[in-house]
Amino acid sequence: MLLLDMQPAIERIVRAIRNHEGIEIHGDYDVDGTTSTVILKTAIEMAGGQAGFFIPHRIRDGYGIRDAAIERAAQNGVKLVISVDTGIRAQDAVRRANELGIDVIVTDHHLPEGHLPPAIAVINPNRPGCRYPEKNLCGAGVAFKVAQALLATLGWPRDKFERILASFLKMAAIATVADVVPLTGENRIIVYFGLRGLAKVRNPGLRALLDAAGVVEGRSPTAHHVGFRIAPRINAAGRMASAEEVIELFIGADPEKARAIAERLSLLNSERQEEEARVIEQILQECEASATQAATQAAALVFAGEGWHRGVLGIVASRLVERFCRPCFVLGTLNGETAGSGRSIPAFHLLDSLESMPQLFIKFGGHRQAAGVTMATDNVAEFRQLFAAFADRVLKPEDFEPVQRIDAAIRFKQIDAAFWQSLQRLEPFGMANPAPVFAALHVEVVSEPALMKEKHFRFAAAQDGRVIKFVAFNMAHRIAEFARGAHIDIAFKIEADDYSGGWAARVCDVRQASSG
């Protein structure tokens, strides 16, 4: 209840339930938005109400709450709209709702603008004046808090109340990892207990999704599993098709239908990976041209292409930031309008840069490390110029140098089962609590690297007579540095190996072994 506006929000939801008013939840199309929708919809129905939902189509509807969605809700008799993981900058849409006699409750975690939307309640730990101590909740974390406050009004026995909240933590944990918020404080607690709960799942949709992602029943997934297996499948719906499928997956009771949807999400994720690879390949081919090659030395980069699928542009931007160590936007053009996503390096605040040039955009939003923009195609060239100029003013030469930080130097002989068990006590790993990175110096590559899916490879290295097998993901462009017989210094993480049940070593970076 320390979240500002929680009390009036709960009072309005309770009144809507009691009076059988039309309630509609408006969420985002990513993992955070869809799981938030499921959490709040389920809580409202447990409290005796009925709640519809609206998830925008990424391409057809765009990001955020739009007037058209509000007008459609009014036509359907909706009297209360609750946003989840969106809405903090939806001043125009909320004003339109007020004109149409719809009350709006905004629940969000993104950074607000100077003025809050004129809703009857705005629940966001980052809004001015909010005393809630955990400022880093994701959208599902905020939705969880609303659900917690709503269910507390029902007078349930304490054991039932806590049991239901624990079930909601499973969804909140997935979203917290997927949205890359800091895994410290309350977020760490949400993820720790939520992942433990995923070892035993009764929801048919969630069980089908975990099966499709290769998470064995009875075993708790790690944050790494969520980030690289579970979340991409959920996101694939919003990226490549419609995120409404995710809601149908989680709220349905038919195991057969759930399996069919989970299989489709896996197929969509494969399509997403193929499209991502196609766009990256096209960009890198363009970078081989001398004019574009010079452009990659700018302080910040903007790539734009006709027909690039908007659902993969954020992922592509992340890959290019890793490659060029510069803030980067990747934009796709369709019907005279250009939209896309940006990702950043640690030293650069993306949203600050966009707020220095708002005249270029139809809309924009985001935070320090990730952002999205929509603009007229004619503005792309000016955006490229102003974005690079802003970065040039605030970044120093050393900011463009990739840095691999090491937590500890280690010898191969120190890595054993007991060491692996000790590492596991530090989980869950993620933003602000990363998995430790170790450095092993002067090791010899003792096998030819074996390419996997044209972008990963495996190899073995030896030190002091001990041989360890490594995997290098998305590093095929550096495979020559791992030739058999090479002496290298290697930075790596130790992670769970789902095949052996033990641990595996994953390469983070490499350099030629220093002399001496």
C-alpha cells in the first residue's frame, strides 16, 4: 500500500466488480505486458469480476495505448480500463477515455514525462512522490502488487492468500527476468521464489510452454533458462504474430490446445531467429562498403531498411551494440513510416538523447538502455545525424572500447562439483547480480573448434593437464582465434548443463595469451 494511488485504485476496482461494470486490461505485447495482463485478469476474476483484455498488434496497432483502442472499448460498454506495463505517457489516450466516460487506472514502471496522465489512479514506483522502496519493479511486479492489494480485501484465510500469491509469483518471476530489471532487493525475492515454484506447475498453458522450452517437470528453471528459452517463446508471439495467443495460452484450461499454442510459439521463435539473422547479415554486408564502414565509426549508429520485420529490430540492435560498442537504433520502413528500437552501451542514456530531439518523432519512449521510436521516413537522415552528434558530445573515447570485467582469475583444477554448488548459492543471476566471470590465463586450445548452426562453436582447452570443454555462442566471426594449438587467455562463465545435469563453461571473451 506504499505505492501511491493504490488505495483509490483498489476502491475503484472493487466498485466495478460489485456493480458488474465492464473492465478491460490494456497490456503491452512483450513478456512483461502479457504476464501482467494474466496476473491482473486472474486476480479480478478471483475477486468475483470479469475482465476483458486488449493487447495491441505490434505492426497494426503500434506500441502503447491509442485513442482507437479506447474508442473501441467505449463501444463495447467498458467503464474501467486498467493499463499494465504501459500508459505512463498516454496522456492523450487517457484524456480521450475521460471524454467517453471511461475511468482509467494506469499501472506501469517506465519513467514518466513531466506530467502524469489524467487517470483516477497512477500506480508506478517511479512516479514523483511515490514512497514505495523498490523502484525497480517490472510491469508484472507492479501488477502483482495490485493483485496482492485486491485479494487482501476478500478476507481469505492466510494460507489460501499466501498460496495464491505464490502462484502469481511464477508469472512475475518470468517477467522480471525477461524485462532485464535489476535482480536485487524485492526483485531477487520475486525471482527466487517464483523460479522455485515453476518446478511444480498446474496451469496447462504454463506447463506446455515449459515442456516446449525443454524445462523438465519437477526441476526449477534458472534465470538463464527464462532469458534464453522461455521468454523468447513468449516474445515471439508479439514479435511475429499476435501476443493475444500468449494470454489464450495462460488462461485456457484445455491441455491439448495449450500444447498446440506452445508448439506454435516455438515455431514463431524459430521464424524470429531466421529473420533476425537475415537483417543482421544485410546490415553487416552493407557495412563492408567503404561509405557505410566509415559510418560505423560514428559515436552512435542508425541502420534502416525497407521490409525489415519490426518484431526483431530490438534484438538486432542488441547484437550490433555488442559488435560495434556504440549506441544503436535499427529501424524498419513500411508505408512511409519508420519505426524501430534502440539499445545502448552502459555510458549512454538513450531516452535522454531522444528527449533532446522530440520534434523528429511521431512517438518515442523507453529508458536508459532500451528505447523505441516512430517517425516519418523523411526524418531518418536527420535522426541519424542528431543522434550521432548527441552521443559525440557526451561520450568519451574510452566509452567505445569494449570492456570485459573479470570477477576472479581461476585455474582449471579449481573447478569441480563443489565449486559449482557454491556458485549456485549466488543465483538467481541477472541484471545487477550477474553470473561471475572467471579468467583462465595461458590455456591451450586442444581441439579444432566445431561450428554449430553457423554462429556458435565448441572446443576444448587445457591447463595444468586438466581439459575443459567450452561453448562460444554467437562468436562464429571470431572462430579463427580458437585454432587448435593457440595459447589464449579466456573469460568465461560456468552455467548449468541441461544435458549432463552438471555444469558447462561458456566463453565471454578471449585474447591471445600474454607473454611471461
